[in-house]
Amino acid sequence: MARIILTSRWLGNSCLRKHCRYADVSLRAIKGNNRFGTVFLSRQALVSRMGAELNYQLRRESGMNPIATKLVGFESEAEIISRIVVRLTNFIRLARILEHDRGFIVDCLLAAVKQFDSATHEHQLRVAVTTKQVARKLGFRGRKCDDLYLAALIHDFGKIGLPLGLLNKNGAWTDQEKRFKPIHLLIILVVAEQVDSLKGLANLLRYNHYYDGYPKGIKDNSVPMRAQILSAVDYFDALAFPRPFRVGEALPLDRVFAKLDKRSQSSEVKTPYDPRIIDALREVAG
């Protein structure tokens, strides 16, 4: 089966940049070195193809060589980011051409996760719906609420680049394995920061795992409220629903909220969860 490769000539077509919206998109399919014509793809088909392309670029060799295994040894975050950009060049180019359609770009990222792991895909959908409900209870509307919803939909996209055995591990990660965690965050940050229409999501995604210690150097009470909402709802969903990495079943809601309350009162981090977020989440969870 041919992979889709976007040629520089096609990508540089200013007419396409200007007029390509929801109409069919023309791609040139390449199999090895043999071109065999132009393929016309509907929006839905293009989303599916790009999802497959993202999986290929981040995993390669049927998942035996995920990108994180190539990056975990680098100390420089800048070097890690530059290597991720190289792997995702095709998608970033397409996303820049079609960046007026944020829904298309997010759909491609969602399709990639769904093809990779249905449990992660379902987790992202749940987190997105709950995050939006909590945000609205706290007074967010319009673009601020929409950005938070989209960020939640793609927050775990970077897990495609992690070893599958690690994601499905039943139990806690070792200190050695924890070195992979920041890489899955950097992968989605690269996408958000390289595409103008997604840059508003970057600050929300950047702090999603601040309770786990990254990014480093966070100042007191510097994590934005909306980023706290996403982080809290992500943590809630990880506890309230079965996950492969946790021994045992999902926790009952009283224990879930006991843990969330602890995080809202913690002195171990510079920005504890705002108690208003936990109260709103209680209302949403019923």
C-alpha cells in the first residue's frame, strides 16, 4: 500500500493555499520511486490517510521503533524538538496549508490516536467533553472554551510515539521509564507550536502534566486556570475509568475526589488545583 508523500511543488502551490477548504484535496501518491498518478481524496479519506501517516512517522516498523526510543537519551529539549519536527514534516506542511480549518487538523490527530489505541482515543473524547462542561461552569465562553475543548481532544496524541508495552504496562513506571513521559508532551507541543491556528492551544497543553514535574521551572501560581482545568479533568478521568497502567478497577468517585481535594490543598507544587475547579467537576460528575 502506498504511503502519502506531499511533494514540495504541491505544497508550494499558492492557488491551493488560497482556495482549498472543504473540497477534495489532490495528493500525489508515491510508491517507492514510481509515481503512479494523482489521487483525489475526500476530506474524510484525507483525515484517515493522514492519521495513518502520523502513525507511520511516529512509530515506523510496525511500532517496534517508536520515536521516543530515539529521543530519550538526549538531554537537550531543543534537540528533541528539532528531531520531532523532522519526523512530522509532511503533516506540519499540510496543516499549515489547511490551517484555516482547525477542525480538520484536530480530526487528523484524533484519527491517528484512534488507529493507534482505542482506549486512549476514548479517554481523550471523555476528557474533552468534561473539560468543556467544567470550563462553562467556571464562566469560560467563546474561543477560550473552544480552545480548551480542542486541546483536550488532542492532549495525548504524543503517546503514539511511546513504546506500546510501556503504555499498556499494568503498574507504576520505573524511574528509567519515566524519562519517556516528557517526550509524549513535547510531540503534541511541536504540532501546536508549528501551526499558527493551533498556537492558542500550546499553553494549555504545555502544563497538562505540571503535577508530574514538567515542564520544569514553574513559578508560584503561574499555571493558567484553563490549563489547570485540563490537568484536573485528565487526572480525574485516569482515576475514574479503567486504564491499562493501573492495577485494579476504576476508583469510586468518593476516592477520586479525595485525591483531587488533596491536590487542591497540596504544598508540594507551586500551583495547586484551584478548589473551584474541583467543585465544578463534582457538579459535572454528579
